Amino acid sequence: MTSRLPLFKSIAFIASLSLLGVSGLPLQGQEAKAKGKPAQNKKGAAPTAASLVKDMKASVAFIAKNSKDINPKSKQAVPFYAALKSTAKGLDKLEKGIADKSPEMLKGLDTTGEGVTQLSTTWAIIRGGHPKSQVGRGVKSLDAAYEMYLSHFGPSVAVLKKGGKKGKLTDAELAEIEGAGPKMEELIGNLKQAAAAAKPKSYQHRMIADLISLATKILGIQGTDRGTYAKYQYQTGRLRNSMGAYGNISRSYYPDYYQSSWGKLTPFVNVLTSIFGGSAWNYYDGWNYYDSSISNYGSYYESTSISTSISVTEVSSYEESVETYEEESATEEDEEDEEEIDEEQEEDEDDEDDDQSLADEAADCEDDDDGDGIDDEEDEDDDNDGVSDEEDTDDDGDGESDEEDADEDEEEEEEDDGDDDDCDGAADCDDGGCCEE
């Protein structure tokens, strides 16, 4: 069966790459605006921490609403629905933490991050069995809102708010940096053992490759200033989310492999929580992030346009439905999803352009408007609304006709959402929650 995902490289080759992130925005390849150019934001008020959470909740509701052909009773759908449930609960914590101005915000952000990664990854695996589903649009919207939150209000941004990129670190922070290298080397060694035990050309093999790539990137971070610490904080959070998400998926799809190979990896999740994350709330002291808004948000509202199609009542109703999901009730077999899970992955060491994780591939908006894994050039229904592109008067599904929609003008200049060029988890923009030099 031909894979719908890009080709991937061998473990040794992937380990030499630098993965830019585990979620969509840092990898979308949008053009950076020239310095000093005023922001040209589209279709919406300046996002805040609270409004981004609302957008994420709307995306979860959209996914739930459009999951009709993903059977909740199916064993193969367990990681998908479990991730949707944990993401919803994480967003509740995140919302409460913002309202209470408490560390509950970071707990919610961690839970949400792992849930988004697991949801995106599972969708990347099974979406071939659901070619008419609009779930991919919801996954991309959820990822865009999560990334916007992380890069403007996340803990690495708070680290930089404490003293700028060139600020000095405390002895305790320096000790965390010094201890990170040996921990990553140990983890990579264990990951290579797990890779050797993985079935070749399988998704279990691919997930371990992703983790090796992330750990290798952390091992390559150099420096002793506050900007370096922010990179460690951001990248270890990414790795932690991926390890948790991939562990859950492996336990469900490959139980024998999980039992035999994942034991040595699990303790590192606790290690990654303790370093660069144990005292993260302290960095928020003095920064009223909950009152900040994002001035440069580019085409954010284009990436999350589906959220406007979900009413407040639907958000509440679908959230309640998602949170009642029970894994124990999933006892049926889904042959189509099983076929996707068993799909062989081609290895190609010469494909140097493929440095994305599974989660990235599902959440990447570029050249796949509906997130179904089919490039727009080959897709005859780019938004999966059941109307062919030839007859569709709203090609991007944002509720605005193409005649009035500026986004349909191919000559219009693309705008970034505050890209993160140095991968420290903070958007490269001037104010509104972004870090400052």
C-alpha cells in the first residue's frame, strides 16, 4: 500500500537532522516580513491568552463534530479519542489557570500540548482511511491556536521576559544546562536500542526516529545565556510531549513492543519535567501575560477559520461528549484503520527535505488545505466540504465567498504569524506577549 505521508530516512540519518519543532507553525515555511514593516493582520481582534483557549476549544468541538466516521468503539481509534479527551481536559485547566492567575495554567498547557501531539500523530496515521473527513481542518486549527499560545505566552517566553536573550543565568539554571547533555546522550542510547527492536518500515520505527531527532537537537544547543535556557526549556517541552504521546500510541497499537522496549524510556519523561520545567511558573512573576494581546498575528485567523463555524452551545455540548469517552468501551475492530496502521513506510536516505515528525505532517497547513494528506494540486475538493473545487465558491471554507476573500488572491503577499526563527519557543515579533531583546 502506498504511503500518503512523505518518505522518511533511516534512524542514523534522522539523528543527524535538526527538527524545528513538533507542531505546525515553526515549520510552515511562511515568508518572514521585512523588519520594520507594519503588521497586516487579517480578520479578527488581537488574540489574547483567553481568546486562544476559546479557539482551541472550538477546534476540539469541530473535530468531535466531524468525527462521525471514526468509530469511538474501535480499538484503532483509542489514541485519537483519548487525545481528544485529554486535550479538552487540558484546555479546562488552562482556562482556569488564566482566570485564577495560577500555576494551573502551566499544568493545563502541558496536558494540552501532549494531547495535541497525540491527536495530530494519530490523525497522520489513520487519515488515509477517512478521505472524506474534515477532521484534518480541525487538527490544523487546533495546532495553530496552540502554537500561537505557546510562542507568545509559553514558559520559554516567560524565561526571556525575565532578562532578555542575553541575560545571565543563576547557578541553578546553569546546572540544569550542564546536566542536560548527559541526560540526552543516555536517552538517545536508549532510543537507539528501542529503534533496533522496532519493526522496520513501521510507524513504531518512525516515532522512535522522531524522538531521536528531537533529542539530538537538544544535545546540539550551545550557550549559557538566558536565550539558550529558553531553547532548552522549549525543546525539552516538545520532547516531553512527544514521548508521552508516542508512548500512548505505541501502547495502543503495538502493545508487545511497548512492553518490551518502552520501559527504559518512560523515566525520562519525569526527568524532562524536572529540568527546565519544574520551576517554570516562577518566570511569570511580574509579567501580566493574561492581560497581554498579540499585535502581530498575521494570517492566524485564516488558519483557524473553522472555529467560527462552531457555536458556543456546540463547544459546550461536544466538549461534554468528548470528556465522557471511555477506552474500555472500545472493543470493535476497524479493518480500514488497521490497514493504515500496518502500512509500510518507505525509507530513503537521500530525501533530505523530510525532517518533519508525524505530528508536523498532520498539522502542516502548506499545500493541504483540508489536512487529508493529499496535496491540493491533486485534491479535487480542497476543503472536503463535498463540493468540488470547480463548483465551490468558498475554496478555503472560511465562510467568505472567493470573490470577496482576499486570501484567494494568489498575488497577495503571505504574512507570518510571528515565526520562531531560532527555535526558542518565542515568536519573532515586537510586542504583545513576544519576548524582547
